[in-house]
Amino acid sequence: MSLEGKLLIGQQAVSGERAEIRAINPASGEALEPVYRGGGEAEVARACELAEAAFASYRETSLEDRATFLETIAAEIEAVSDDLTQRGMAETGLPQARLEGERGRTCGQLRLFAAVVRAGEWLDVRHDPALPERAPMPRADLRQRHIALGPVAVFGASNFPLAFSVAGGDTASALAAGCPVVVKGHSAHPGTSELVGRAIQRAVAKCGLPEGVFSLLFGSGREIGQALVSDPRIQAVGFTGSRSGGTALMQTAQSRPQPIPVYAEMSSINPVFLLPEALKARGEALGTAFVGSLNMGAGQFCTNPGLVLGVKGEALDAFVKAAGEAVTASGAQTMLTPGIHAAYADGLGALAGNAKVREIARGQTGDGPHQCQTGLFVASAADFLADEALQAEVFGATSLVIECADLAEMQRVAAGLEGQLTATLQLDDGDLEAAKGLLPTLERKAGRILANGWPTGVEVCHAMVHGGPYPATSDSRTTSVGSAAIHRFLRPVCYQDLPAGLLPEALQDGNPLGVSRLVDGKREG
Ligand code: NAP
């Protein structure tokens, strides 16, 4: 594996001139080679200039050519599998199986979007034929299709070095939509990012696409991240990270002369509602299974179950006892970065130091640096409702159980929650009425509602919604996982009375692309 420590701007590898970025192996604290010198405004401007130059032809690539490009990226990533796993493990402390699984998901996503592009449903072709005889006013010939927004800025996530990073879901969906992408790589895993970035560069060259379709920048978020979102050529932003980072980018995007959409996925505590009959029937088993979900990836998942609600009593006590035992037996795990570990330690300390919160159990501490010690705490619903700080995401394997006096109080807690990616119901047949009461509230709070499962593990498919009201995301109308994510980077254009020779292929009579169309309100194909 040869890493050069350079920014990838179009087909070039360029040395930055700003502050050094060195990946740190979180399991050992060792600084890894090579050094990446950050880029500045000049590199942002160059990448955006190339992206804008590439846009006109890239957005008009045929469905087949664009799908082939996405598949070629997947193949190029698979060609460097071993290097990616090795470097990914060194930069993130994640185990081999996780990185291999993530690579499979990343390539699977790219191939899913290739299939979506070929099917052409995303074009959302509509045709209302002219009605020249209509009285009192004739109707014009109206045709609609969706087109790509323009160059997109993508911020790679720290917690998914492959599936939500350089060639992750945001990049795949933006490229599928026909948008060139400029990635701001996460500073925690620059080597993994470079390997993937070079795989995309090779795919661009092999497919004969304009070089500006893809660039990868490294550097400080506050400098190049802000410059990227401010650049007038950038037309949308994809982000996964902290609430403060995402909110800062939303503000920058809104204060541009031309505001643009920001799709930021930020913070969620993913409440789990233990309904009374389920809790009575299997409280202990639920307690153990819940800790399995809590500990996945050292809790560094956006869907980590950080809040559990039940009605106070023996059944909830049995759940807490079993969960506490599983927490005590939980081994420590290496966290992704020193910064994330420090933030986790602060969050854990804040819960432990809160006079209204009772500590139930802590997991093992571990020997190495940056170890995540699992934590479990309990508070009353009244105290939770009175203290906003208890809703803050603690990014890592810690959860808070809320004791509610009754179902009505559980409902009040649900109503007081911030926006969430997920809400989970543990229920038996006898809980259906209680669940029906909660459902309308949960629909207003969360992007995905689950029954008798755990929120970690997000299927990449057509029906998935990985989104939700703020602060889960900046825009609750969409998803960042699954094929519907393509719609974030598209907009509709209506063509009224255009002569046949001017119509784009997707809208021509005879449907030369063979895509599904809504003709005069009726679905065809
Ligand atoms: P982060 O600090 O928000 O950083 C994410 C990316 O955004 C980085 O590339 C960063 O650049 C950039 N950035 C941050 N603030 C910015 C600003 N004001 N302007 C422009 N760019 C900015 O997130 P993180 O490093 O992944 O982790 C920190 C915390 O985020 C975690 O402790 C956790 O609380 C939260 N997090 C949540 C989720 C979730 O899905 N809920 C996922 C990951 C992280 P730099 O390279 O300069 O840092």
C-alpha cells in the first residue's frame, strides 16, 4: 500500500500547505505515516471549478454509463480490499470483521444506486398532454423530469470510515443523481480516505468521465469545510457528525447569497419503549439483548439506543437488573478517536455527576488508551422532563433508563423528546392499545419506528428512512440511507410546449428510455 499524503483534485494528487494532519491509531496512540498537509481556499476553489466544469456533461451521461461508473467504483474499491482493511483498522481501532462488512455495504450501496439509475424511476417523468379544446382555457403540453442539483460537498463521517465516508452513501447518491462530488475527508482516517479516493479517481479515468466529477480534500473543517460550503458552485451538502458541526454548516449554507440545502445527520438518542406486557413477559431477556445493541461498535452508531422508557415496577426492575449485569460483564472497546473518547468521558461524567441520576452499572475499563467503558443509568420521568441536559446524546455505549409512573407519563416523555432517527417499541399482543396511543407521537418524532427489534443495524434498501426531525437531521423530509437518498440531490423541471427537438430524451414521445411515466395522471410502465 503506498499512500502519498496528498489531496486528490480531479486526476491530480496535490500537496497541501496548511497544518499537518496525522492519523492516530486509537488502540495504541501511535501517530501514523504519512503526514497529510491540509488544503486551503485555493484547493477548494480548484476542486469546485473542476466540479462545475464537469457538471454539464456528467449530468447528461446516459443511465447505462452512469450506472457502469458506480459499479466501476465498487470494483476498484474491492481491488484494494486488503489494504483498506489494514489501514482502516490502524486508523479507527475497528475490528477486521466490521471493516470487511462495511466495505461490503459500501460496494453494495454503489451497486444498489447503479440499479436505481438504470431503472430511471428517479427521473419521475410526468406528462400532461395539451388540451387545445379545453374551455374556458386550453391546457398547454406539460412535461416534467428531475435533474441533478449541481456539485455536492460531502463531509466524511468519523464513525463509518467506508460506508459513510469518501465513497459512502452521500457520495453514491449524489453521483447517482448526476452531481459531481467534492469530499472533505474526515481527519481521523486520511489514509483510508486516500485509498478510496484513488479508487474513485481510477474509475473516473476508466469510464472516460471529466476529471472534476470527483475530488477529495483534507484540512480543517473550519477552513476548507466552511470554504467548500460557501463556494457558489456547490449546490448541496451531505454531512454526518456532531450537532455543532452540522448546525454551523447549516448556518453557513443559509447565509450564502444563494442558500443551499444541507443534509446533515447529527444527533439522536433513539428511545426504546418497553411496553408493560412485553416487559412482564421477557424483561430479563430484553435487558440482555438491549446491552448487545448498546455495545455494538462501542456505541458509536447514530442509532445507538441511548434512552429506554418503562413503567416503574418489578418488571422494569428485572430489566434493569439483567441489563446491569450485562453491562458489568461488558469488555472495554477502543473508541474511534481521542476526541470522541474525550467527549464520551465527559458525557459519562456528566451523567454520573447528576444528582437526579442513579448509576446502575459500568463495564470493564480496559488497558489501552481511548477505551469505552459501557455505562447504564436510571432517572425518573419527572426529573428527565425537568432537565434538558438529560436528552443530550452521549456518543458511545451509555444509556439512560427512564422510570415512568404510568403510560400517561411515558406519553408525556415521548412528546417532550427532540427529533430522533429511530423509536423502538418492545410490545406483546396485550400492548397494542398502548402502542396505538404512542404511535402518532412517535411518527412526529422519528424517521423509523421499529417493533421488537433494536435500532442498530440499518438496512440499505428502498424503504429505509434514516432521517428524522432536528437534531437527528437538518431536513426531516428525506433519508441518508437507502435508494430514496438520491432525491436529496435532484430537483424537478417542467417543460411547457417545448418543440419535440428540444425535449430531453426522458420526456420524448415514445418513451425512448423505457422508464415509468405518469401520463395524464395515470401510471404507465
Ligand atoms: P464533527 O466534529 O462534527 O466533525 C465532522 C466533520 O465536520 C469533520 O470533517 C470536521 O472537520 C467538520 N467540521 C466540524 N465542525 C465544523 C465547522 N464548524 N465548520 C466546518 N466543518 C466542521 O464530528 P466527529 O469528528 O465525527 O465526532 C465528534 C462528535 O460528533 C462525536 O463525539 C459525536 O458526538 C458526534 N457524532 C455523531 C454522529 C451521529 O451519527 N449521531 C456520528 C459521528 C459523530 P475537522 O477535520 O476539522 O474536524
